[in-house]
Amino acid sequence: SSKKTFANLETQQAEAEEDIKEANQQVEKRRKAVRDIEEEHYAPFREETGIRDLRAYDEAIGKAREDFVKKRTDIREHLAKLTAKKKYEDEKDYDAKLASATKKKTKHEKELKKAIETEEELTSEVSEIKAKLADAESSLKQATEKEQDLEEAVREARDALNEAEGDSSKVQKQVNAEDNDLAVLRQTLHETLQKAKVDEVELPVASDDDEMEEDDDEVESSDLGGGRRSRRSSQQSTTQDSTHFSQRSNSMVVKDRKDASNVDFSNMDEDLKMRRSAAEKEKLQQKFESKISKLNQEIEGIAPNMKAADAFDTMT
């Protein structure tokens, strides 16, 4: 079906092309006939004028004719305007107009005089305003310079404040560290004094002539002579008082400070009074514990045989 349709279309196309070809031939014949008629009609005119292209001649002549008609119309319109204007001017009443113009002139002169006076007043005001403006600009400049100086001072003050805050922070950290160290030392002192009481060690007490301090020494000596107190009472006293070693005014800290101030360190070796690190303290403590252990062994060797005494009592 499609092949048949395509074949029909091709046949119709061929017929259409033949019709177009015949139409073109007819058009060409008609054009040739028109040219022959024009040649026969315009041949005498061409021979007389020598003009071959009539269309170009018609265009040139037609354009010149149009320009001429346009110029003539413009001239006529301008002439009509001039005529009407002349008639209008001839009919004018110049006396009334002159009087009106004189009146307007007088009015304008008064207005001009008033405007000149106003201008002078405004000029004077402008001069005053300019003077005030100059003073204001000078004041503004001074204020700006002063503000810059103040800003510089504020900047320096802020830098100093920041530096001071930094130093304060460092100092605060150092103070906190010192407070922590001091709290540790207070705790160590407290533990040392308590250990002396528990172990029944009598610490040497310094003598003083002041009666009040002697009384204190008696009380504190009684406290320092912990050998006469039992382990149980010491533990109860420690449990009852809440020790805050970071507080200088704490009652336990004050008591420990008083007790330590009455201890006599005059017989103590200078080497032992020096501040030591934790490792050095531990090493020194081990040294003393070893020495104490040896002394205890020697004491046990020197002590009499208690079992022999019991045996002797039995025999007797």
C-alpha cells in the first residue's frame, strides 16, 4: 500500500513538474511579447532622446518633480505664515503694550532691587555661616585629634590591662600552686604531728620567757607529749575535727601551726632542714626506717630474757 502510494505521489510530482515547466514557458513568452510591444511603442522616443533605460529616466524625473513640488509647498506655507504675522503685527496696539511693558519693567526693577538686597543679606549670612563652619571644622579637627589621642591612650590602656590580666593570671596560677603546695605541707605537718602522737614520740619543745607563751607551751607540750596519750583518743580527736588544709584560719591548721612553732629544731642537722623532692623524701624516710629497725633489733638483743625470769620464778 505504501509502495503504491509512493508511486502515485511520484507520478503526481512528475505531472506537476511538467505543468510548472509549461507555465514557465508561457510566462517567458508573455514577457517577450511585452518587451516587443514596449520596444515598438518607445522606439521613436528613444531615438530622439537617446535614452535607453526608460525606468531609470522615469525615476530621475519623478524624484526631481517631487523635490520641486515639496519646495514650492514649503515656500507657499512660509509665505502664508509671514503674511498672517504681518497682518497680526499691523493690528497690534503698541501703546497699551508699551505701557504694560513699562509697568512690568518697574515691577521687575523693584523685585530686582529687593532680590539684590536679599542676596546681600544672604551673602552676609553665608559669610557668617562659613566663618562658623570654619570654626566648627577647626573644633572638629581638634576633637578628632583629641579623640585619636584618647583612642591611642585607650588602646595602650587596654594593652596594659591585657598584659596586667595576663600577669594576674600567671600570678594567680602561681598563688594557686603555692596554696596547693602549702595545703600539702599543712597536711604533711598534720600527719607528722598525729603520727608523733600515735607513735608516742615526745618532740623537743623550745623554751620561752614569755609567761603567756609558757602557758601555751605547757598546753602544747602536753599535746606534743603524745606518748602519754592513747592511740584511741588521738584517732577520735582527728575524726571529730574536720581539717581543711587549704584554709589558714581553720582551727586544726592553727593548732598544728602552734604545735609546730613550739618544736625545737636547734639540735636538728642543717641538711635535714633543707627542702627536698618527693623522691628524696622517700629515700630519706627509708634510710631512717632502716636505722630505726636496726636500733630496735639492738634493743631487743640487749633486753633481758623474760622467759628465763618466768622460769626462775616457777622454780622458786
